[in-house]
Amino acid sequence: MKQYGLGPNGGIVTSLNLFATRFDQVMKFIEKRQNASKYVIIDTPGQIEVFTWSASGTIITEALASSFPSVVVYVMDTSRSTNPITFMSNMLYACSILYKTKLPFIVVMNKTDIIDHSFAVEWMQDFETFQDALNQETSYVSNLTRSMSLVLDEFYSSLKVVGVSAVLGTGLDEFFIQLSKAVDEYEREYRPEYERLRKTLEEAQEKQKREQLEHLWKDMGSVCVQGSTLAGTDDASAMGPSELILTRGTLNDEEEERESDTDDIDHEGKAMRPESCPSSHEIPSLFHPLFHYLDGL
């Protein structure tokens, strides 16, 4: 913030962008440690919008998911989600992250040592129970929350939810069970998609390289044709290839002898190719007809 004159959010975004430029080093570190470590935990910045909706967050997520089984763990503060409106806000965040990352997803309701997470699970499973809790709210946003609860009903049905306590360590066994299921889901549904995307990207890059190479050879071919033309006499350069072939045999011996010292067209009717031009066997097959034609001049 001090170096670039930024505010708190600008400082976080800039830090994340700079970190993303060196993320290949993180990938190499993980690759070296993958035989010694079963899990790698990457804690993201606290501001959800910064990581989820920034280009750097997408780069980091996709880089990990393209090489390793990756699972998104959304950690909720259970003690602060007892209000149905706050709970719904958390669920909307979770839903947006799930569809943004397109990866296996687990909701971890932390701080169960303060308050048990069973009330939240009941809200997710029983729509009427959540509506009863919401009826106690009289604010304007409660109407929106009531409508959103209907929309998220399908989202809840396939969501993995675990209650844990980071202080006491309770619920971690269940968390690792859900994590194993999420890894299986990644291998079954997500890895084939990432492999397809990687293959598509490689094919696009290969196509671009071929097109650039073809443009290069075309440019080289035009330079060689121009060089061969400029190397001839003024009279020969003024003629087209057909005229050169037709008139070459009609020149008298005196003219031929006089011009032979300066003419780059040899007596067998072949154009002298500049030394800088590649020979026909060095040119891709696409350009062989062009240089066979030049060799015949």
C-alpha cells in the first residue's frame, strides 16, 4: 500500500496479481512435495470478491486444477450465521464460487464449539423451517431472502456440508471423508474436462505456430523471386518468365557472348539463385511447385 499508494483493497488485488505472476514457482514446489505430502492447503485472501472474481484468482485456480485434484473448501463462521439473512448471504457466496470455479465444493461450518451447526443443516434440508425463522425478520431484505431460498433448494441437495471446530478438532474425520469423495468426483467429472480444455489449447497453439511458419516461408519465397529477378540483366528483368524462355533461344551468338559475362542466366537456361535463398529441398512441400518453377527458368 505504501509503495504504490494504494488503499486496502487495491493493495490486496495488487499483491494477488504479483503473486500470480510467480505462481509457476508454487506449482514446482507442490510437484517436488507431492510424494511427501498428501494434502496441500492454500488459504486465499479473506475478501471473497477479490479472489473469486479477479483474473489472478482464476489463473491460480485453473493452474492448480489442471495439474492436481483440487477441491474448494468454503469456510463459514457458524456463530455469525444464526441470522437467516446472514446465512442466506453465505449460501449465495458459496453458490457463486461453486459455479465460478467449476470444481468439487465443500462447505465447512466452523466454530461448532460455540454453537452447533445442526440448525443450519436443518434450514438447508427443510424449507419450511427456514421460512419460520425468516418470518421473525421484518426488514425489506427478508423478502429477497425468502425468494432466494426457493432458488437454492436444488443447490442444497448436492452440497457437501461438514461441521468442524478448528479449536477442538472435532468434525475433521468427517471432513476428510467428504474430501475423499470430492477427489473421486474430480477424477470422474472434472479431470476429463480439464484434459479436453488443455488439448484444445495445445491444438490452437500448434495451429498458430503452423500459420506463422507458413507466413514466414511465403515471405522468404517472395524475397527469393525478387532477388532472382534483380540478379538478371535489364532486358531479362523486363521480360516475364514466358517471354524469357521464348526469346532466349533467338538471341544471336554475338549478343549472347557479350551478355554472358554479366548475365546471371546461364547457357542452359537456369536462373542463378542468390546464395541467401534456400534450396527447394529445404522448403516445405507447400512451396515446392514455386521453386521447381524457378529452377526451370
